[in-house]
Amino acid sequence: MNYQFSQRVKDLKPSAIREILKNSSAPGVIPLSAGNPAPDAFPYEDIRTLSESLLADTPVEALQYSLTEGYAPLREYLKKYMAEKYGLGTDNDQVIITSGAQQVMDLLTKTLLNEGDTVLCEAPSFIGSLNTFRSYRARLCGVPMEEDGVSVEGLAKALDTEKNIKYFYTIPNFQNPSGVTMSLEKRKRVYELCRDRGVLILEDNPYGDLRFAGEDLPSIKALDQEGVVMYAGSFSKVISPGMRVGYAVGPQEVIQKMVVCKQGEDVHSNIWAQIICHRMLTQRDYEAHLRRLREIYRRKSAVLLQAMEEHFRPLISWNPFEGGLFAWCTLPKGMDMLDFVKRGAERKVCVVPGTAFLTDEAEPCQSFRINFSTPTDEQLKEGVRILGEIAREMQG
Amino acid sequence: MNYQFSQRVKDLKPSAIREILKNSSAPGVIPLSAGNPAPDAFPYEDIRTLSESLLADTPVEALQYSLTEGYAPLREYLKKYMAEKYGLGTDNDQVIITSGAQQVMDLLTKTLLNEGDTVLCEAPSFIGSLNTFRSYRARLCGVPMEEDGVSVEGLAKALDTEKNIKYFYTIPNFQNPSGVTMSLEKRKRVYELCRDRGVLILEDNPYGDLRFAGEDLPSIKALDQEGVVMYAGSFSKVISPGMRVGYAVGPQEVIQKMVVCKQGEDVHSNIWAQIICHRMLTQRDYEAHLRRLREIYRRKSAVLLQAMEEHFRPLISWNPFEGGLFAWCTLPKGMDMLDFVKRGAERKVCVVPGTAFLTDEAEPCQSFRINFSTPTDEQLKEGVRILGEIAREMQG
């Protein structure tokens, strides 16, 4: 048979991260390229006991077909919880439960975007989302990142000059990959700019609860009374990524269309996992769990920072970060970043080349991403030591 | 905000089945409209004990990120199992694990179809799949069903006259909604016709293991040595639909593109459920479980058949069926089917109007679908009695 693929698929490439992940689980490899939560961050005991009582007491609830929009008690609880804890959501907003926040990116794109329409995004940005947008044949337009978030001038210019913009995609907290957090001032400006142009904001916040330094900032959605922001949340980094439970809070007109699209994609998300997440929020001390997580990542980030101080100075610099799972590191001018990453892999230290996060992978980039949640302390120290060594070798 | 939806979403309507399901769970309603497995068909004890040991012994396996293509031991086992039990699959075939078989429909369509391309399907056919195809702006072309499966002449004609056909969608066993099983002779003819025209076959087999009468027939995929057939399977009807675990077996060139599309949709499917399904197949007596299921549905279908003999004759007729979950019933000429369904709903008996399963809902149709797996025996008897009464009232 001769297979004729759709136009949207012909140009798609597997995510560079997933491809690298495949090799990074080989024996002996130091996986600084991953994005997995730390294995000791999972609430094993809570999940085990919650699952036991669920499957013993009301198993049919966990095993039968359920509603496309998600487990009703979880939707209702999230709406209340997000409003009370983060001041987020209006009476006109609804919640949809998705198969990971990745599906929020997918469903919103499916709902809004015609082939060739434009998505504005931060440059660099999360490759998984960029690939989702690409799979709908979006035209990606990257707006440069600055130390305090996306360039407001760049965004204003893009909003003025680009055609058929469907939304602006942003990760305001501990952005993946740059680690940057958008300032409050910029959140307000970004909100106003998009509102005034009638362009939706897709606010992706997988790491917001993983702040281990500095002060919490209001989400952009918390500024929104006019239905401008679709907020994407996830339990992947705070409960379990293998469960695949994410959610969106946004204007009901849009959420309802996303529900129709979700019907066609997977009918509904795994219901056992939705119930476990609901009970984790309501029957366990969830805030204490989050404090424990932040402590884990505070400690691990300190291990990374100390190793970088020791082995990266002065050749390799990095963005300051106050939460999340990643450090964004930059090589000196003139040093070949892709060659550096390749040499790392040859010595079994995997990092992700910064070009993977650009709207155009062919653009020049001196940066690479290190994850500090997956590796052990020893792997972090050893990996950074080897990377520092490679940089010095390349510097000659 | 004024929301601008994509063209593909503008015309999409929520699935009539899902909309009816919402009301069918209201108190006092007799849910002959559903498609849920019988609650006593779930292997509660097996799932509970398998989950307990999984979450106690290797919880990180069940909670961490996993591979997009699915849990490797399940993929490998399914390949072997389908080959040994059903003679299905070649060396060039691969397996992908999906979020329910619904996602196979979605991913294959995303992989093959450009907007406006044609999908051939049986008429009537499963509304959930039709809506998925529609969400990619497929042009649906229905081929009439006959007592022994799709019309071969109709299929040949459609293959000759339609443009840009990407695949033919068929449910050969106990088709939803018609209950019809395709004869072996027709399976061969359908295979040859599509192969000769270079058109893929999407063979959807959610009910194949639920045969309670007659003899098993080889799947179309079992005839396929040339990569013509994409086979979709599911654990929804045989283990649990709430788990959302489906799979496809098909040519690796196509499966690999589907994996790339799946990355962008949900990264991977819930891994706990994948491991439970794998252990259900390998650590429990799965064949005994299937025999128990068939016994349950044989008994329930007999309850329905007896009630229909008693209350439907001579006004309402039905297609014979040897498995699955549905009976396809037809009103006498001249009786208004939609009015009949509406009168049923007013008396709290929900069935699905046959028009919901057509490529064009405006076409005339005298049939409706009854599900016999979800209702209790008493509900089946009472529901059929009321429907029979309505038909006699309408006959006047």
C-alpha cells in the first residue's frame, strides 16, 4: 500500500524532547533533559489509600463511562478552589477536565484555529505546545522573552501587524524553558493589549504551585472579568503526570465547544484518576502536600545552583528562577551550542538544545535547558561538572 | 469578548447520544438509549487486587510520565495475543495504545485526512465516529447496510465515483447501531475492493468478544497481508470504559504518524489503566472473564428478545443479532419515528432515533436503537412494554 498522509502531518516531526527522553532512560545516562517530577514528589501513600477505598466502596463510579466535560465534583471543586485561592474565574467561566493540560492546548486550537491562522507565543516556549499548534497548521509568531517576561513592545507590534491571530500563548510562571516569571506590571499590560485587540490569552500554568522563592503573583486570569483568558492547569507536576489529569477554566462559550471537540477525541478522560485527584484535594491535606513539594524542589534547585556556581562560571550563565523544574543556561558567544549538546550526549549527559523551543529551529540560539527534578543529586552534580568541562574544552 | 470559532467547530453539534445520555441518568428514566456495559460485567475484584499490588509494589511505574505509543509490555502482548488468537497482524504492523478506541478514529483521521476529503462509512453507523470524522471536515459518504453487512455493490460504486477517499470505516461485528455482522464472503470482497483501489479500511471491533450466538468470523485485518487495514480494538466493553484504554494494530508507517499526533493531543494515555489491562490479560484468567461476559449478555439479550416478541409484534420489527449490546428496531411505514422517540422520552423511556446514525440526519429513517446492557431486566421489560404501547397508540 502507498499511504497518502494529510498535509498537517506531512511536515510534523516527533517532539525533540520525547525523542531525547527515549535515549535518556538508557542505562548510565544522566537525564538533565527530562521534565519528569521528582520520584519522591508523588503522594504514593495518599493515592494508594484513596484508590483502595474507591475500588472497594464505589468501583462502578471508577470504571463506568462518565461525562465528557469531566467528573462533576472535581469540576465544581476546582471552580470554587481556583476562585478562593487564586481569585480566578467569573460567573461566566466553566471548567473542563482534560487528558493532561496538553489536551487544553489541543482542544482550544481545534476550537479556534483555521489552517494558516496565527498563534502568538513566547520565544522560546514549550515545545510540546508549539507542536500541538503546528499540528493544526498554525502560523507561529514568536515574541522575544525578557528578564521579566515577554516583551510588551514585541507583543504590541505582533498584535498590530499579524493577521488572523487566534490567541497569545504564555506560561507566566517559571516559564518552560526560560525559567522567567512575568512581572505583575507586564501581566496587566499583556491582558490589556490582548483584550483591546479582541485576542484570547491562553495562560498555561503547570508550575505555579512550585514556587520555592520570591512572592506569588496573580495569574493573568485573575485580572480577567471580560472572558479574555483561557487558563490551563494540571495535576501532572503536583500529583502525578501518569494520571493525565489537566483542566481549563475559561469562558463557557469556548469551553462548551471544547467539550464537543473532546467528545470526538477520547469521549472523556480516565475517571479513576479524576476521582483520585478530587479526593486528594478534599480528603487529604493538599496544602501540606504542596509545601512538601516546594521543599523538595527548593532543595534540588539549590544542589543545581551550587554545582553551576562551581563548574559553569564564568563561561556558562543562567537565568535566575524562583520555581518550576528548569534552568535556562547560555553559552558564550561563538561557542557552537548544538555541538556542545552533542558532546554532552556522547558523554552521557543529556540536555535539551534551546533551538528545540523556538518557532523556527533553524534560528541561532546559544542556550540549553537543564531539568533538576528528575536527576538524583549525584547526577546533577556530575552532569553539571561534565558540561562545565566540555565548555572549557570547547573554549580551548 | 467576541469569540471567533474555527470553521470545523462552527457546524459541529454535540453527539445526540451524549446529549440523550445526560437526561437518561435522571431519576426514573429507563435508559434504553445508553451504550454502557452492564455494571455486573466489570471485573471488580481483579481490578481492585491488581491495582492494590501495583500501587503498593511499583507505584512510580503507575504515576510517572510514560511513552506516547503506550505501555511497552501491553503493546508487545497485544501484538502476540492478536496474532495467536485472531491471526491478525503482520511483521510490518505495530500497536499504539490510545485513550479509548475513539482516539483511534481521531488519530487516523488526523493522520490521513485533509479538509473536504471523503470517508466512506456504513449507513447507519456509530455516531461517535461519524462526529470525529466530521470534526476534521470529512465529507461522509454512507454505503447502505444489508442483512449480511455493507452492500458490496454500493461500496464498489462509491469507490469508483467518490473523490479523495481516505478510508472505509466499518464495524463488521454486531454493528452499532444495526446489530448486523458482515459475512465472511463480504469481508473478503470488501478487502479486495479497497486493496485494489488503494483505500485503507478502518476496522472498528469493540464488540467482537461479545458474541453470544453463532460462530466467530475472521476479522478483515486477519485477511490483510498488504497493510490495507487499520484495526481498532478497545477494553471499554470487556474490562472498563472509564479506564479509556483502546488500541490500534496497523501498518507501522501509519501508526508512527498517529504516535506523533497523539503526542500533541495528550502526551500519553493514563498509565495506571494500561498496566491494569496488561495484568488483567496476563495475570488473571482473561478467557474465563470473557466467557462470563458473554453469558451475561446472552441472558440479557434473551430478556429483551422475549419482551420484544411479546410487546413489539407485529408492528415493530428488529434485525437479528448474535452479539454486541444493541437491537435495531424498525417501525411500520408511515409511522413518525421521531414522534415515537419523543413520546417514549415523555414516558421516561429513552431510545436513540435512527437518524442520529446517518451521514445526513435529515434523511428519512423508520428505525431506532435499543441498548440491552445498561438497563436492568425490569427496565428492559417495562421499557419495551411502554414502547409497544406507544406504537399501538400511534397506529390508532
